[in-house]
Amino acid sequence: MKDSELRMIETMLKKQDELNSAIMKEFGLTTISKEQIDMATLDEIGEFTHELKGDWCWWKKSQEQVDRSKVLEELADVFHFVLIYELFYGKRTYLLDDLGYDLESPLDYMPMVQMDIGLGIATALTRIIDLADSRLMYLLALSEHLGFCLEEIYAAYMRKNAINMERLKEGY
């Protein structure tokens, strides 16, 4: 993984940690369970797939075409909860070792993503919940396979994170 990519991931984790802290303070929480994160992730995956309906909704003649910007916005929401999982339960195996070698990268997960995509997008998306230590790297690989680069995910995530912080301040 390039240094610039690692910095984007670290920035996203930092921004997510700040948002988590604000939410937890607001709601008097001390932790968030894996079950809660899994349910929230599945909910956001549902919203993501809803935006892809133009590709798979065969029974509806009036279904709108897929809007890539809306898909990216929902993908950013999936990233929010995968990052929360990473902060609370992840092992951060993508960080560099003492010699500066990548321990893990999204490229390591591309064969798994390709196999899962071969079984269908639903299989690939639900696999995220099955992974204990590599959700973030898998989601990055899946996103790339779907045609979204880290730079645009980062930009969408940062926009949505700012919106979420503002929503929290406004009592959303």
C-alpha cells in the first residue's frame, strides 16, 4: 500500500474516532458491541444495494438507472461502520512492520473478492460481516473491484463525516 493511501486510511480512522467519541459522549455510551456494528453495517449495505437497483431490479419497469454518485455516498456510509469496527475490534494488520513492509493490503483480498463476486454481489457484500480481522481491507478491495478508487472513497467519506458531525451538533 502506498504511503498516500495509508495516510488516507489513517485520516479516515481519525475522523471516525472523533465522530465516535462525540456520539458516545452524547448518548452516554462506553462501547459499541460487534452485534450493533454488524447490524448497522448490514443496514448500510442494504442502502448501498438499493442504489444499485437499476442493475438488479428486474420486476420494476420504472426503476431509475444507477446514479454512481449516490452509490458512492452509500458506500461511504458502509465505510463509516467498517471503520468503527476497525477502531473497536480490528487488528490494524495493514499497518507497516518495523522494517517498513506492508503487512496487508487490499490487493491481498482481490482473489477473495473476485471469487465472492463470482457467486454474486450479495455474497461479496455479506462477506464483510463474516470477516473478523480484515473487513477494511476486504471492503477496499471490493470497492476497487466495483470501480471506486480510494481517493474518491476518501473524498465521499470526508464529506459524509462532516455531515454526520453537523447532524450530531443539531440533535439529529
